[in-house]
Amino acid sequence: MLLVPTAAELKPFLQQRYDRAAWLPVLRQLLGRERVEFFAQPQPIQNPDADRVAAAVQLGYADVGEATLFGASQRLAVVEVTLKAETTDIARNRVGLRALTYPFIDNAATHGLLVFYHDPGQPDYRLSFQTRAEHRAGSAGAAERRRYTFVLGPREAATTAAQRLAGLGEQAGRATLADLRKTFSVEQLSKDFFSDYRRFYEAFTEHLYRQYRPEFATLVNLEENASAALRRAAEEKLMRDYTKRLLGRLVFLHFLQKKGWMGCPPATGEAAPWEGGDPEFLLNLFRQFSQNTPERFHSQCLTELFFNTLNQPRPDNRFFVPGMVAPCRVPYLNGGLFDEDTPNGRSIDFPDTLFESVLLFFGRYNFTIEENRPDDHDVGIDPEMLGHIFENLLEENRARGAIYTPRAIVRHMAQESLIAYLEQQFAHVPAAGARPALARFVRAPHEGLPAPLRPYAADLDRYLREVTICDPAIGSGAFPIGLLQELFAARLYLYPYLPDHQRPPFVPAAVKEHIIHHNIYGVDVDEGAVGIARLRFWLALVVDADRPVLLPNLDYKVMQGDSLLESFEGIDFSDLTAQAATGPDDTVLLVEKGQFELGAEFSKRRQPLLVFTGKQRTDLLREIEDYFAAGSADKKSLRSTIGDTVDSWLRAVVGQARLQAGAELAAYEAELRGQLGPHFAQALAARPRSVQAQRHRQRAQAVAEATEREQRLMKVQHSTDRPYFLWHLYFKNVFDRGGFDIVIANPPYMRVQTSQLSLAAQKTAYETAYEPVAKGAYDLANLFVYLAVERLLNARGTACFIFPHKFFNAAGAEAFRGWLLQGQYVSRVAHFGSNRVFNAADTYVAVALLGRRRHEQLQLLKLPPNTDPATYDAVLPQDEKYQTVTYEQIRQSAAYYGSPSPWILLDSVSEYDLFESFYKHGAKRLQDIVNIFAGLQTSHDKLYVLTLDDEQPIDTNLYRGYNELNPNIKWEVEKKYWKPLLKGRDVQRFGKLESRSIVFFPYEFDSSLRTSKVPTLEELRTNNKSTYEYLIKYEAEFKNREKGKASKLANWYEYLYPRNTDELLAERPRIVNMEICTSHPNVAFNPGGFYPVTTVYTWIKYPDTDESYDYILALANSRVMWWFQKRTGDTLQGDARRMKSNYLNPFPLPPTPAPPHAAAVEALVRAQRWLHDADYAATPAVLGLTNGTVAAYFQQVLDLAVCELYPVLAERMRAREVNVLDLVAHDVEPLRGQDPLTPEAIGAVYTAWQQPASAVRNRQLLATTRVPEWLGAIFGA
């Protein structure tokens, strides 16, 4: 049968068992008949795995890409691998399959593979596309291989595969490797799935808004005086969370459908096999139920499935609801995913069309149980993608600065954390503790245990079993899941090396449950994130289970709370159980004698002593331990017991303040009775302003406030929005051992000062709890690092964080850097520079390893700009690419630079030597010779700025222009208060300044006051009528600036932040620079008549500055300046730098040059200004060349000359015969003394430098190769 490769016709074909004869013509149609060639007889290929592979053959090849004179552009081998029976689960197992065929990809004869993996005894098979990573610089290694797979067969939906392959067929005969990658792209699938998923999420939530708002309003847990807006936001969050849970449950069940456990035929007994499940159980359940009351599908069917079936044990796992054709089996899962957590939630219903649409949507996708790896993807929805999708729906997390971490970064961080942990455990065994062996095993455990580690296999197994790991900002659980995978793989491949007596049967599901139970902990401030993380762990257990298992309860493993605080309204809970006695009969007194409680008549009442016993503590820890595996019959009572114990301890601690205040009140009332008699209250009421009455009110108020605080605490403790976390109580078993071995996180990125709405309540508490680092414009991420190192880790523990690398140089992180430097905590940094790691955020990050141990040096990897993200997983583990940076270098370079003491991470020891030599011997800085300040801040540029009209008025005292508020209205305004405006794009390197905009600058110099002043409105009406009319027209807009703040000014049209007005009005010569520069500085000469916007900086010489502006321009536009900015400045998109005053001021200046050298540099700058002047563009200095070409060469010479102004560089350049200053001084003689310059003079210098015998030319060509350590670094920046 001739198959037409449309999606509708491909789908049933892809749902059949594998058939080679049927596939061959299909491949011809998909890739182009003339471009596919099959051998008459399949060619056997070497079988690398005889234990699993029955046969491996190449069927033929396919040419892709545009053909060349030498044949096909690129060639794919078509391979078939037949697996031996019962050796590999085709639908699930990928590990090892890719190794069977990768050796055939050499990027010469074979650029990729199309491989069919099948086992005649299994219904499913795999179609894999294998290739190298798409980039390339240097050789391709094993880690850069990629495999993308469709799982096909009778048990698969095959919708995505059909659509993708049909799309490939549309390119038949023209397909390229890029088209193949797109066909098998997991990233595109993720985007498509998330786009539709969000649409359904919004539709379900919108239905709740319209129909069930009153029901959710009753569940809001806020103070009675909370604003309407706050209540509305709380209601909406509850409804969004409800939708997330509902859709999350549906998605989870689609994974169970994939396992074949939903809708199995009835059977009796616990040992009954879980076979014959319905792969479209939910959709078929909906269709059957919809025959009766489809609009009640949720309230009468799904709630029965969720709460009375999946969450409850039943005889023979029977499930039936009216409308079903017959009963079936559905497993009891336990764990909490299907706990009934919303009061009255059973009464909620949704339109049946909505359920039908969402279930059909899910049915189009392949839900793959095993999580993908960076180098191996099944084309479908895997649990990791589920975490990605759900985390993108966590609006609250995004508001708190939380960002999803790509899986390649997660894998790297998980592996680095584990390697560092194992290094510490084996520190006493040099042979086993060497990083290379441990790293090799952790990164590639399937290659076997390295020989140095084999004698210590049992120790290694113990360390892997005992490690404790915590993510204090767990989000969707990416990092703990990553470490779960790494620990599981390590234990799996370590197993054969263990002594026989330590080798019980290796049961994958049991091993994973042990890891989750004993190794992993997590906290997040968002309850929705906690739910997602738990779901990810449950799915991880389902992956390896052959039959349904009871899922563990993770309520005390992954918990909600604000990780950063272990206190409430100033009351510390960190030692809540620390004082508890260790003996079962010992007691600890937490409430002292003599404390009192306020009674109805202010009577003194004795309180019983409240004590905690060692037994209570032991019982609590045992109950938390038992809860993990408790079934439905026990966990409710256990949870209640645990909650009651925690409540009593919290009440005891917070109640001390209330009892103390009550005691003080009672004591004072006793004193009042002695002074005023038994009816003292009446006496106080008669004299309310007396000292006694005021003191009594204060004490009574203290009791009331303490009581209210206790009530607030109990309210939030029983909510899902706890603003603290009881680390030392819930995870006490860890802290009894000193703390965690590993803390790993992608913490929220957020400046607390700019997040008053979401963090206002916590800000004071944060700054108290994190006083050493919570200073200035600090970032929330910095607090998480401090938390990990100072409070969570044990003495040998390791923290691994990914967070913004701006902390290395940002002024707001100075205190944080100081703390890190004092402890020398950082041991390893992978610095991503300007490479984006997160798709949805312009945040530039580094991965850092830290520990409480003091390190003398750190290992640094700086990724060059435009590094392909596909290579991260290959590049990041390469230890040989990391360089050593000592803390002494960090400390010394920061001292030279000055405030804010940045960590200057240079590329080599030589660069550190160069950097320090620039500052030695009291070198001047740029701030010593010029005052650099930002431009005008109008607070409303659309109002203050006019774009000049093409036709200007005859009256030369006027401008004509229009603003962006009303572009159709032309205004004529007096020049006195309207100045030519410089925008960032107007400032180019050495360029002549021009402007097409003007800015209202309401200032004039008052000679009597010897400063600037603002003209009054009356003065403007009298002397500048047009400007006055403009102001009156827009009076409301002027006054409304910054929410009405401008209306309170003496003159409502003046600037809110007038700065440097005197300097600007003087209109003397000066320099200006563009703030954001991408490839070099952009600094130009301003003769004085241009007024800059905020993002243009002005440089004005101090009166005692001897250097000329031309000389300063040479330094400002030089390669040395750009090298300095690249190494010390803030990284922006495209590896740009922000040239603000705080980054410019520390720039080190060379000593005062010899007059001939200064004159030579100035002459070159004058030539550069001429060449960059657009007025001379039509007058070429060199016939046949643009002035830009000549200027580019002059810049190379000028850059080299500026380098030589620095003594350390001059000495080395002379020693290696690439010094040029004396030569340049001689050669530019024709340029000196000319005013104006002539093109002939410039051309003569250029022509001379192009001669083969020119010493300047030859030395310029050799400079970076002869002095690579310094000039190579400077010119390569």
C-alpha cells in the first residue's frame, strides 16, 4: 500500500508493530525517493553488546542537505537493532542503547543515524535520530552526542510523531540535518504543550472566578482588617492553586495510564497482575460518564476517583461509578496527591466541553515515564518537562524572582555537589579521595568504578546512603530530582563492586524510595511549588515500579515555609527543641515560676510549670519518621499528633512574652492597690493622663499585643503560607548530625529594596537575621547563600548555587562579598558571562561551590561570549579548563580598585600582574582628573523633549518641534530654555555630535547668586511666551510627575532632581560617553552646547588637570579602557558593558607622558575626530578608501600607543621590539600644527604606515603574538 505521509494516515501506521518492509517505502517518502538508498542485503555491523543485541544491521543511507560537487552534503545511516528477548524494556529503557550505534557518527562519512530499536516480543519500538551537538569548535567528544527518540507501537498515541514526520515529508528531497533536529525537537514540543496547557489552565481558573468566587472567599485566611484588594488577590490565588492541583492530578494519571495501571480488568488478590490497563482511561471514563450527566463529571466522577479510590484502599482495588460499562481496577496510591484539601471541593463542576477538550489535548502527547537527559531525549512529556511547565505557572515564584533551571545546569550542579561531598568523605584516603577518580565515577558511572576506588567500594556505598541534601528554594524540585538520579545511578553501577554480604537484591523502586526517605529534603515558600516537587518524587518512584506501590507521604520531607526565617515577629524558634533533655525521664523548664496570666479582674493566677521531656522529643522524631510510610488509616492521626506537639512547643515559646507581660501587669496592679485601694481602676479612669494610668495602659497593651501575636502565630502555623520554617524541629535528625552535607539551589533573584509589595513584611526580619550581608541594595539570593553556609551546612558540607554573577562587582553586594572573602568560602566558579542560561530571563549567572571550610584559592571557568548552550553539559565538567585564582589575588585587586571592593576575576596570573602594576606607585585614577556625572533626569522625557521638525522657523531664536505625547502638534519655543539634547545613540567613538532633539532646561545662571536658578512662571510669561504657553498646555502632566510629587515643587515645571546645572550652563568644552557599549567605548568631544540624557555621561576636567581633552579621549576610547571595563564592569546582553561613573572612576591612568608622546597621541585623536566627522565623509583622506577604514587602522595604532604609555607595558614592548610611541611621534609630524587638519596630511600618514617597510605597521602586526600575555589579553577583550 502506498502511504501518503500525512499526519492522519501516518498515525495508524506508527501505532503498528515494527515492520521493516513497511518502513522502507515510508522513509523514501519522508526523505525523498531519490535521496534514500537501501542495500540489496542489509549489512551487518559490529555488535558491541552481545548480551542484549541479537542483530545489528545497516539498511542503507539517506542524503540530507544541499548536494555539492563532491556528492551529498551530509549522510545519515539507516540502522536496525534487534534486541534479545526480555533484555530491555523498549518503552522505558534508554541507558546503554545509544552506545550501541554512536561510534558510527564520525561527521565525515556519516553525520547522523536513523535507528530502529525493536524486540519482536514487545509491541513498542523506538525510532531514534542520533547526531552530534549542533555547534562546533574543536573535536566532538562523547558528551556532545545527541539522541532524540519517538516511542512507537500499539500502546503509544503517536500523535506528535505523526505530525512531526508528516512535516518532515513536506521537505522530502530538501531536508537538512536542521530539519531532522526540528522534527525530533523536544524543545518545540515543550513550547507547544505549555502554550496549550496554559490556555486550559486559564480557562479552568476563569470558570472558578465566574462561578465559585463566594465559596473560595470563605477560605481566605487573612486578618479582619485586610484590604479588599488583598482579599481579592488571596481568593484568586486559592482558585489558581485549585486549578493547578486539578490539572496536576490529571497529568499524573496520564503517566499512570502510560504504565498500564489505570482501568485494569477486575481480579482478586494482592498478587493479581496489573496488566491490560486502558492507555486512554481518563478519556474513555469521560465518554462513558458523559452518556448521563456530563456536566457533573468532576463532582460525581473525578472526585470519586481522586478521593475515594486513588486515596483509599478498597477490596480488590475495585473502581466503578455510574455510567461505566463495567467495574475495573485502579490502584490505591497513598502519598497525599489525592488528599481532599479543599472544603466543599466536591461540589465544584466545570463545563463538560472543557474536560473533553483538555483530555483530548493530553491524548495527543506521549507521556514518557523516564526523565530525559541533556544528551538523550524521548520526544514526549517527561516528568522534568512537567516540572518546567508547572513552575512557569507559579506566578508567586516569578514575583519572588524564582527562575526555572535548564536540565543541563541541574545535572552539572548535582554532579559537582556530589563530587565535592565525596572528596570530603575520602579526604583521609588520598588514593580514593583524588578528585579525578571520583569525578569520573560520578559523571559516567556506567563506565564502571575506577580502580583507585574499588578497594573502598563499601565505604563509597555507605557515603552515598548517608548523604543529606537540601534545597531551601525547591521550586518544582529540579535539583533534588537531579541528585536523586545521580545517587541512583551511582548506587546502581557501584552495586557489582560491593562485597557479597553487602549486596542484597537491587530493587530500583526501593533504592529510590530510600534516597527520598533518607537523603533528600526541601523547602519552598510557595505551597504550589511544594506540591509540584512532591509530584516529581512520586513520579520518580513510579518509573521503576513493576506494579503499583504505596507512595510515601512527603509532608515532612518537602515542606512549605519561608526558608530564610526561623522566627516569628522577632521570636526565635531555632532552639525550639535544642534544650530538650536526652533522657526519657529528664525535663526541661521553658516557663519560669512567677509568670502570670491576665484574668477577668486582673487577678494574679499561678501558672503550672510547662516542661518538655526527652521522651516528647524522641516521640516527635519517631512520629515524623513513621509518617513517611503511613497508610491512610494511620497518617491522619499521626499528623494530628505531630501538629499538636509542634503547636504546644510554639505556644510555650511565644507564650512566654504574654505570661511575662501578664506578670508585670499583675505586679503593677498589686502596687496600685496598695497606693489607690482595691478600686484603683476607677481612680485611673478618673485621671487618664496621670503617670499611673499611662503606665497601666502600657502594661495592659503589652499583654494584648502578646496575646494577639500568639493568635497570629497559630493562624499562620495552620495555613499554607507560613512566613518562617522550623528547620531545627522538622529536620532535627539532620541537625543532630551537624547539618546538611549538600545544600543546592537556584534561589530567588530579587533586590529586596525594589520588591516592597511582596517582601515588605519580611524585610525587617531579613535584615535582622542576616545583618552581616543584608545591607544596601542586597539581593535575596545572597541571603540564601548565607543561610546555607552559616546555618544549614555541617562543618564539611558543600553548597552549590546558581545565582547572578553581578554579586562579584555590584555595589549593593559589597557586604556579601566581604563576608565571602573573610571566610574564603567559595571553591569553584563557572562564570557564564554574557551567555544566557535562562530562556525567560535576562539574568546573567554563575554556578558557585561553597563550603564552611576555608579555601586558599578557587577554580574558575569563564565561558566566552556566544557559547552554545548545547555544549554546557560538555564544557562545564572539563576540570582542565578551570584556572586557579588565589584569594590573595582577589583581595589585592579589590584593594587596588577601591570601593565597592569587587571580586575582579581575571583570565590569568599574567593579567593579575598587569592589573596590579597599573595601580602601583600611587597611579592616578580617572576620577582624579575629571568629574563624571549622569545626564538630565526629567522624570518625563515625553513631556520635556521635543523632536525637531525638518523645517525650522525663520526666527533664529526659536525652535520648532513636537513631543511624543501629541506628535501632530508643532510647537515653537524659545532657545533660551530649550537645549540640544544628546541621546545615547548620538554619541559615537570620536564622532562629531549632532542632535535632532531639544530638551526643556528651566535654569539660568544668576551672577548675583553665583549659581543657577529657575525662572518664575511670570518671568516666562513675560519673556518667553511660547515656552510659557507650552507649560500651561501641559500643566497637569508636569505636576503629575512621579505620582504628583512635582506639584509640591516651588516651580512645578522644574526638575525633581536637578544635578550639575551650573556645570551644564557653563557650556565649556567637555567629554561625553554613551552608557551602554557593546564592542568598544563610545566617547566623544562635546564643545559645550549639548545637554545629555540620563544615559549619557559628562566628563569635565578639574581646574588643576593638565591633561588635554584630546589626550583623555585617547585613553577613554582605548583598548586598555575596554579591557578594564570588560574585566571589572557589569555584564549586559551581548556582552555589553555599562560605562557609568562608578565603573569609570577607578580606571588607572598612566604617568604623565613625555611631551612628544603626548603630542603624538593628541595628533592621532585629532585625526580620528576628523575621520569620524560625517561632514567630511565625502572627502576621503585616502583615495578609494572610506574614512571609516582609515579610522579603524588609526585606532589600532592609537590603541598600541596608549598601551605603551603604561611603564610596565612599555618595558615589555621594548624588550620584545613592538614599542611604537617614538615611531608614531615621528610619523605623525605632518598632523601637528595643522588647524584645521587636511585630508592630504591624514592620507600621507596612513599611506606611510601601509608600506611593507613601515616599522609601525610591522610592530602593530606582531604586538599581540609577541606579548600575548598582556597585549593579547587587552586586544582580545
